[in-house]
Amino acid sequence: MDLEFQRKVDRYFGQFLCRIFSIINRVCKKAEVKKTPEKILVILISEMGSLVLAHPMFAAIKKKYSHASIHVLVFEKNREILELLPDLPAINILTINNVSLYQFIKDTVKTIFKLRRLKFDIVIDCELFARISSIFSFMANATVRAGFHPYTQEGLYRGNFINRPVLYNPYQHISHQFLNLVNAINSTSVPKVKRKVSDAHEFEIPVINIDQTEIRLMEKRLTENFGTDLSRKIILLNPSGGILSIRAWPINYYFRLAQELISKGYTVGITGLQSDKPLADKIISYCNDENCIDLTGFTKKIREMLVLFKISSLLITNDGGPGHFSALTRTPAIVLYGPETPLLYGTLNKFAVNMYTGLSCSPCLTAYNHRNSPCDGDNQCLKQIAPESVIAKAMGMMTIHTKN
């Protein structure tokens, strides 16, 4: 479904349902809270990268409620990354396909019936101010519903049936805010959760085990498809902004970056989805060098992409999923931020560097505008990150990791 269409449905239809459910919640008899919950549902239907950032929360749930069965509701396209993480069995992953409105409605109805059959004790809604997740939270009919709430802020209305409301804090890393949702379950303070937070980089993200067979197979594919000289170190560039084009560093900056890296003796691989091929074609045409290769659509699964990360020396990417996935392989990365801030969404990869200018209008993609930027497309927050500064940072990181 088109992103703008999803926003409109959420705004008009979602707001109406949230008001109706709030009225129902006020008049219904409240069930008793179980001291030892048996089933917990986590709703996380945003982008794939958020599933990596949510790992500390899953670890906290398992530690606090060790005997509970944990289930997760995600979009079908995000299922694969969740299956790679050691957070829960695949059978406990519930999915909704949002490829079309018809499929979305069909899956939504089926999912609601399934949620009610499973009889959850606790629902943790990890979405910020999207109403669809709040609706799922209500329909699951759990006794405890934890989720983000604006309190006195002028946030988006999501209903008044969240009985463990957590204050959304745009100055705190989202991984900590996910943890706040877990801490809110037994909290009695107002607002819920008043805990001291640490640096988000203290979180440990599990490394995906990639064996030598997978690595040799990927190296063979690179050699057979592109004649890649494996004696040259590989640096990956991800120029796509994904569904939010405003997050993309200027393509002409990638031209200069790729050309400079090739001149310094590196092989440059342009990564992305098959739909990102036009971007790769432009960079490759500009460089006109056999050591600049098109890897868009080359990896069909996320695991294959992680193998590619594993054999590469560095990833340079716009803000998005790849920057977060790099934490699963400990691949050094440079992540370029602008419309969103690393303070809130910085990668948890300990070997990554977040580059951010911090203009007066940045970040402009927020929970309060449903990530609908007011920018006219002139994203100075990214344009003011000069190619020369990225190249210098990249060379410094290559030197450090070569010595290590």
C-alpha cells in the first residue's frame, strides 16, 4: 500500500475506532491482572530496523517473565529479520500482509480473531503514535495494555484504553523507550517509569552465526558474476532512502565517494533492492570502472545480505535498515542521518559511526507528524555532510580495523 494512503486511513478511520474503543473500555468491567502472565504479545509493525533495536526489550521480557510465552505481531515483509534473531520461536510470529488494501483488511480480520483465541495477558504496543497498532492492542482483549501516550503533549490521539501509558520521549533512544514499556507493566508512578537510563551503546546485539561455507559461496558468486578481485577489500554503499526519499544523501555525493574509494584500491559494491537499480546504474556509469559493481537485488534474503556484510570491510549507508542490520555482523559502518536523529534511532552497532549535521530544522521526521516531513526536498541536513568528510572518516575506520 502507498505510504500516504496508509497515513490517511490511520488518521481518519483509525481515530474514529480509537474513540469508539475508548468509550467501550470505560463502561466494561475490568478484569483482574495476573501475577504471573502466561502469554505476552508485542506489536511492532514499523520498519525492519526497529526489530533489531527492540532486541534489548525482548531480552528484558524474557528475563522478567521467564515462564511466559512471547508472541510478536509484524508485517509479513519484516518476518525474516525477526526469524534471524534469537528472541522467540518462529511459530510465535504473527504477520499481516500490507501489500494491498484488500490483503491488509483480510489479514487484519483473521489476526484479530487469532489474537482473541490466544487470550493474551499483556500486550506491549511498540508503535509510537500509529493508531492501527493501538486498535490491535485493544482487540487482543488483554488485561494489561502498555503503549506510548502523549500525556500533556499534543501528540496523535490513540484512544484512552492503554492502561500502562508510557510518556514518549523524543530525546531518548528508542531502545530505551521500548524497555520503558516493559518496566511500565508493574509501575505505579505517574507518568509510568522513572528510571535512570544509560548510553544505548551499552546494549548487546547478538551476532548472527555465518559459517565458512556461506562465505565461500558468496565469494564464488561475486567472482563468477562480476569477476571481483577478492584481494581488494570491499566497501558497500547503500544510496537508497527506502520509502522515505528525504533520507537519501545526494546521489552526486555517492559519485565522488565511490570514485575516490576505487582510486584508493577498494572494490565498491552498490547495494539495495532490485528497485534501486537506477541509482546503482548512475553511480557505475559515473565511475566507469570494473571495480564498481551493481549488487542491487543480488541478495534475495536478509541472511544473504548479512553474509555480504560479513565479507566486506565497511558499509556506508543512508539511515535505514542496513545500518541496523550491520550490528548483527559487527561490520564497521558509517550511517548518514539528517531528517531523523541518531539520538533517537542510532544504530546499536559498536563498530559504526553516526554522521549528523544537526540543523535548526532537523530532525523533521517525527512521531508527531507521522514521519511526514515538511521539507521541500532540499535536505540540507544531508547535503551539508560533505563527501570529503565521509571519505576521511571511512579511511580512518579502515586503518583502525585493519590494525585490529
